[in-house]
Amino acid sequence: LDVPRLAARGFSLITVVLVWGAARSLGADPLRARWAALLAATNPIILYYAVDGQTHAAEAAMSAALLWAVAAPLTPARRALTCGLLIAAGGSFRPTYALLAGGVVLWVFWRDWPRLALLAAIAALGTLAWLVPTAELSGGWQAYRAANDALVGLIVRQVSVLSSEHSARYAAINLRDTLAWSLLALAPLAVLLFGRAAGLRRAAWICGLMIVPSLLFYPLAFCAEAGYLAGLVAPAAVLGGLACGE
């Protein structure tokens, strides 16, 4: 158990560093970038999953990395390459990483079809690079699907309001928990109520496109624990940091 726990701590530290980098790339001065990093480092979800040893800490780091990649001064080709690799890597830890990446990537590369095609190809090849061996080591594709359905499919059918088999009680609990955990993940946004929020339009679009899909998906589908929303901490912390005053 020490290996996943140490990995989780490492990913949590990476999250904090990349939040600082993303804030700088989105126009924050050094002070506001440090505020953003502090908002990420002290978030309850980041603190808990830094020692819990699950993959949620990795999703938080991948979210911060994507935020940095779309904001950093990279060439279009390098940005496409980086985002494609991050989508493949993020999906290897948490399949729902697509919720964080899909909207913002489409927005950044809108009408830049050659770069978008390059990104999609890299993401697809990178995903196959981990998915095919994983399925083989699981005993084949059928065994992999059966294991996945036993782990997640049965629960989703009982909890998700999109399922005809769902329980009203379980769906209500899922909605309650998702809202509570969303407040934890998005706590840094409270700074926007008191800070100076001028000049945040680009950052708000980027971070909003990472946050909103999850807020729409998890209440309707299934949110087992607060770590499902770990990927929202980085964009919330960056926006909070940008709004901080002295």
C-alpha cells in the first residue's frame, strides 16, 4: 500500500505546482499565482486523497496539467501534442477525465482542424497503448468488460436517474453527496465574491469548460466519493488565485 500512497502524495504535489504554473500562464502575478497554489494545497479533497492512495490524486494532477497546457505559451503543434498525451494519460487513471478535457480542448482548437486531428490521433493511440495491454492482462476483452460491469455497471444502474432500473432513494443520496462534494472542490471560487475579478474572461472560459461538464454529469450518473470531483480543484484554485488581492 505504500506505493499508491506515495504516488498519491506525489500527484498532489504536482497538482499544486501546476496550478501555480497555470495561474502564471493565465496572467497572474507571482503573488496571485502563490495564492492559487495555496488554495489548491489546502483544499480538503487534495489533502485527503494525498494520503488515501487512490487514483483521484492523479486526476487532480492531470487536470492541473491540462489547464497549464492550454494556457501556456506553446506553439499550436506542441500544444496539440501535449494535450493529446495528457488525454491518454489522464484516461488511464480515470476514464471520466474526458469530462474535464473534452470541452476545453474543443474550445482551444476550434476550427484548427489539423491540430485537432493531430490531438485526437495522439489521444487515441495513447489510449490504445494502455487499454489493449490492460484488457489482455485481465484475461481478454470480455473478461475486462465483465469486471468493469461488476465494479461500476451494476451500481450505476441502481443510482443513475438516466437508468430505468434506478432507485429513487439512491438517486437522491447521489444528488445530495455530489452537491456537497462540489462545494468542497469549488471552495476556492468563494474568493471571487470578495476579490477583484477584472480581466478574468479567458481564464473563466477555460476553467468553466473544465468544471461545468462534471457538474452536469455526476448528479445524473454516479458519484461514489469526493475524489470523483478532484479534477475540479485546479481550475477553481486558479480562478480564485487570479481574483485574490494583496
